[in-house]
Amino acid sequence: MSQTYLTPERIRWLHYKSAAIILSPKYISIESMEIWRGEYFSRTGWCAHAPGDATDAWIGENFRKALVSSEYFNKPEAPRLDPEAIAAMREVSNRRRLAFEDDIARSYDYKDMDQAGRRCDLVFSSWHYLVDDFVILRASKRLTGTHRAWPEDRKYADKHMHVPLSVPDEELGYAIRVALSRCEAPGRQKINTPPESLPLPWGEEKA
């Protein structure tokens, strides 16, 4: 390895798994992601959707499955993927994503996925699986046609939650609900209201 900054500790930190949680007024979806020069809908990982009032246990169980089945391909100790391989992976990823989105649109009586996605909140996640047992949940700000994660500084500390994966599914799902409640949207387009104020078992106060 020629790059001296790629220490064993640095390599372990670069490896991560990811899943996205999307909440609309009608449904919640959980999508496993693949990481290769960016994040893409997983070709093989777990994805699921349910009505928006799904139980915390359902959310936690399906998020855990999606996160564990996420794959990381940007391994700094291995050769970079060539453009042809990336193009082939992207094609399969897009095909599976479109099928999943079509199922969501049909299941919740949307005209199409564009209509389904006009009003939704998104929580990003990352798990440095070679380092520790904590998943980082990142609330987002909804913009026109996209979502943006908040900067990682003290001012926005409540937008980034560190949750141990050792907690039961129900507690993990509740933490995701809290993260969703911290998403922001323009005007009166907010979907969530914060859960009641009770202490989380890993130390942070519920929103």
C-alpha cells in the first residue's frame, strides 16, 4: 500500500454499511444500500415497506436486516472497480429500485413514484462495522427534489444519533422514529411530531 495515510485503523473506519429510511404520510420504506463510488440501491440487500403507522418493532427488525445486508465495495486495499463493472452494477441496481418503487406506488394508491416522493422525510444511516456496534442515524432537511444531511458540528448535534445495534428491535425502531421526528421540511409540510419525552436506554433523551 503506497498511501501512508491508509493505516489499518483508517481502513477499518472507511468500511461502512448503510440503509435509508423514508417516511411519507402513507408509508415507511427501508432500503439497503451498496457503497461503490457513492451509495446505490442494493442489488441483493433487504428492502421493505409498510404503512406509516408500522410498529417500532417492525421498523427495527427490517432496518437491522437492511443494514446487515448492505455491502461496501470501495475497499482501499483492493483495486478500484473499472467503469464497465460500475455501469453493470448501476443497471441492476436501478432496475431493482424501480421495481421496489413501483410496488410502493401501487400499494399506497399513488399515481406514480414521483407523486409518492413529493412529501417524505429521510434518515441516512451508517455503520462502521469493522470498528464498533453503533449505527449513526442522520436526520435530513427536505429541499426541492432532494434531501440534505446536516453538518456534523455541535450546532446540529441532535440531528445525529448514535444508537447501539445491541438494543432490541423495538428500541432500535423507536430511535429511528426519533431521528425521523428531527427531520425538517419547508413551511407546514412536516410529517412527524416528536415522540414523548422519555430517556433512551443508551443515555440520550428522547426528542
